[in-house]
Amino acid sequence: MPCCGESDPPHEAIRVLSQPQRHGSHGRKPWRCVRLIVMLLHALFIGAVFLLDPALRSQIRQDQWYMCLYGGLVLFTLAQYLYTANSSPGYVADMLKAGSAMHATFINTTTISKQVCSKNGSLNYFMSRSKIEQHNPQSATPSSLLQMMDLYPPGSSSRDLTCSYCHLIQPPRTKHCHDCDKCILQFDHHCTWLGTCIGIRNHCRFWWYIFGQASLVIWTVALYIQFLHVDMNGSWLKGLTGLTLLLPLIVILIVLLILLMLHTYLALTNQTTYEIARRKRISYLRGVPRKVHPFSKGICRNLYDLCLSRQKGYVLEAVPPLDELEARARPYTCRDVICCRCC
């Protein structure tokens, strides 16, 4: 798998590309108010249970470690939220800035896109090695394009490879986000609550944020249930307020647990939400056997690459050949279980 590392500063066009103009009202700025709402919801649900339950306040005065653990969980969750919201998901434009070879790819892609566009704006031209070399036979640009095309199955068309908005060759597992107005490497989804995309750079942080948020909500729900149980014969107004806050909190907990299980499954199998939801529409996944995860390297390696890998640059994953995918579709054996094989 090729990896784009640090290199000399690229052409000025790449710098402009990394800060494209927004289409209409799309962009990240409108989501800042959503982040404020998230903070206020934390303050509402957590602060209310301390105000309503005097027994909890006395318990905190007696056992200060209890408040330290709970406060630490709150700080961990908020830190993961802010860290994920302000981190880059992995933009193709940033990948292009990381190496001069990718800069050449950008230049040639724009030229080819203009030459093969039809009157209605669609791309019908099928790219092959010989045809690419005919465009610029004397330059080094075709070699960069061929390196990118090697990541795709043979016979892939420019419609599948070129983003119609950025006019960039998209590596496999890449999608253009209309909210961020950029192409995202290993695109998962655009999170409304975070105001950013989830991609190759922040998917692990997003998982830890969901984990911390789910743990915090579970603890808070337990505090509300304890309050309602102890204060059963107390003030009806406090009981009604606690019950009113508990019901939406339970709904939030159910959603968080579903998200946590989903993204745990995605991490174990090296998949994304977009690949699962649009598998039939993604061209290079149409011929993949139904129960085969084409980019999986096994459970242990998937988790290592997601959370523990310290490799610099952007790792681009090639689409495995069809014969390898068909071999993965075979039934499990004892050796596969021991090796943590994951189709």
C-alpha cells in the first residue's frame, strides 16, 4: 500500500485546493451552535441529578473519590468530543500536499477531466494505461496516475475515479462530503453533532468518544434511577422532573449503544458506514462476495491499524483482486479462528 509522506511544499494550486469555496450554505461554521447545544445538554442532565438528589450530594462529601471518578469520566468524554470535532478526518487535498508525486496527479487529473467531459457534464471515458500515456507521453505525470489506478480493479472508468466537484483522482474508499466540500479518505459519515466528517484520521477518536459518552450516560441513568427509588415518597415535582429527564436520557443511551456496537463491528472488519449503506452503488464493491469484507486484514491487524499504528503519512488501500476475495468466501477452519481471520 503506498503511503504519502512529508515532502517539499507543492504548487500554489494545491494550497488553494485545500481551502475550496463553499457551495451555498455548506460548511462547518453552522455546526458551531450544535456543539454549544451538546455542551448544554451535558450540563442539563448531569447538573439536574445533583440538584435534585440531596443524598447524592452527601455521598460526594463523604466519598470524594466518587466525584473524582465521575468528573474524570465527564472530562474524558468532553475532551474526546472536542478532540474529534477539531481533528482532520483525512482530506485528499492534505494528502496531495504531503507529497510532490501526488501534486502531479492533481494536475493531470484536471486536464484529463476537461478533455473527456461530454456536453452534459458526465464522464464516459474509460481510462487505460495506453490512453493515459497518450495524453502526456513526455511527462512524469502519467506514472503518478498509473500508481493511483493500480489501487483499483482493471477497467475502472474515470467516472468512478474522478470527483466531479474537486476534479481529483479519488483513492479507493474516498467520497466527497458536500458539508465539508472536500474529498474524505476512508469516508465513514458526516457527523452533525461533531460538525465534521469521520474518516481515516479520526475514526478511532470517534469510537472512543462514543465509548466515553455511552459510559457517562449509563452512570447518569443509574444516578437518576437511584434518585427516583430513594425519593419515591418525596416531592412529586422533583420526581416528575427526574422522570422527564430520565426518559430522553434512556433514548439517548439506546442510540449510543447501537452506535457503539456498529462502530465496534466496523473497526473489527475494517469497514465504514458508507461502504455498508452504499455497497451496491460503489463500483469496485459490486463484484465482492456478499459476506466478504475486502479491506479486512484480520481482527488484530484491523484494530492495530485503526488505533495503534504510528505510520506517518496517508496509507492508501488497494482493492484486492477478485480471486483473493473469492478465496476469503470459503468456510471457516480452526486455523482461521486461531489466526483471528475476518472475512
